[in-house]
Amino acid sequence: MPSTPRPTPRPTPPPATPRTVVLTGASDGIGAAAARELAGRGHQVVVVGRSPQKTAAVAGSIGAAHHVADFGDLADVRRLADELRAYDRIDVLANNAGGIFGDPTPTVDGFERTFQVNHLAPWLLTTRLLDVLLASHASVIQTSSVGARLFGHLRLDDVAHDTRSSAQQTYGTAKLANILMTTELHRRFHGDGLSSAAFHPGIVATGFAAQSPSMMRRFYTGLARRFMTSPERGAEQLVRLADGTPGVDWESGTYYERGRPARRTNPQARDAALARDLWERTARMLGEPVR
């Protein structure tokens, strides 16, 4: 019998109102996959990455603007914020940049590197862009991790200078901070039109942990890699949040796993007082006003 012809996939229709989506960590992995998908849906994607070559290549492949910044240097983050403020509006800020960097080591700013790249830098970028984000009634999306539940434990007194924890504990604590930042963004600014969400992308076969000598590097480069999901699958939740409508497709202030509000998470992630205290402590550490 002749085979049945496979139907031609229908192209994704353009959005009714294309959004300006600033996507950090977009030079590789799920960030690059999300950038390609969102651009294919008709959104104006702004690609942000650490590698000049990789960032330019991803941006060039989708006809997008791009900016380069190293989140291990907060002066770079402040410069990036100044550059992004030139856009008329920012409808979505996706704080996707992150990673794990081995044994606790300080950055040029004096903070533990994994915690700075995963929490302090995106907090600084977000707050420096708050005026634009509020005027745009934007969504702020945090790429968190199930590591927040498995390894995270927040001690406010030494959170940014902790040299006692393992690499994975420091990473888990930073990812816990992402969830708490989402909670506090919602509490402080949802009444002014800002929405926020955090999500776990799954265990994705990317270059994550490539710079870390920790057990996570061995996990991500070992036999387990063949069972991991692709960057495209890992980017699906990020795309869904960036492309969706808060209050309709997802709820602000919520942490998602597998496309649903997480049933289980770190008990500290539900501590509203801790979220408020972390916000204020972060502002003081970075010498920024408490918004």
C-alpha cells in the first residue's frame, strides 16, 4: 500500500502584538533555542550573551540585536542595563544566564561567583530596568532549577560570600534565590502591572557545568547525558512563559516545573519574609536603592 503523505506542518502564526523579549544567556543551550523559537513566532528578540562570537552568531541567524556582558563583573551588568534602557519598551525580560563554576571563588566584585552570576547579576539587571519594565507592563522570567529543592539553603548573613558550601549547594541556593526573587517581584510590583515567574527547564544536554570540577560536571558529561532532554525541549517552558499572557496562560509569582506550578519545592521558597529580606539584603550588598 502506498504510504500516507505526512501533512505539512503549519507555520506558527505571528503574535497579534509582537513583543520585545530580552533574553540573557542566549548564546548557547536553551537560551539560544528559545531565541530562535521566539523570533520564529514574530517577536523582537534581543540576544544577550557572554561570548562575543557565539552571541553574534545566534543573533545573526535570526536577524536580532545583540549585547555582550559578563555577569561575573557587575560593572558589565550596569553597562548592559544602560544599553537596554535605549529600547522603547521591554515586554519580557528573561533572566536565563547562569551556571555552576566549581569550588567557591570570588569575582572581581568580591562575591562568590556562582551566586553572583545566578542571582546578584539578574537582580541588578532587573532593578536597573524597572522603570522600563513597569512602563511596558512587562513579564520577568527566571530560569531556576530543581536544584533549589535538592541543594538550596539560604543563610542571609553570608549568602554572597559563602566558602563553606559545595559547588552544588551554592548553585542550589542561588536557584532558590531566583524563586524568592520571583515571589518578591510579584509582591512589590504586580499591582503596578509587572508579572513574574520562575521555572525549571528539566535536565538538559547543554554545556551547563562545563566550567565546574564538581560532581555536576561529571553528571552532565557522563553516561547520563544520553537520557537528558534537548535544548529545544528545555526551552519550551521559557517560550511558553515569554509568549503567553500572565493571568491567562500562567500565574504571576509562581514557580513552574514540567509546565505546572511546582507541588514540591524547598520550604524556604514559600517564606514570604525571607523573600523580602533577601531583596533588601541584595540591594544593600550592591549599593542599590530598595525599590
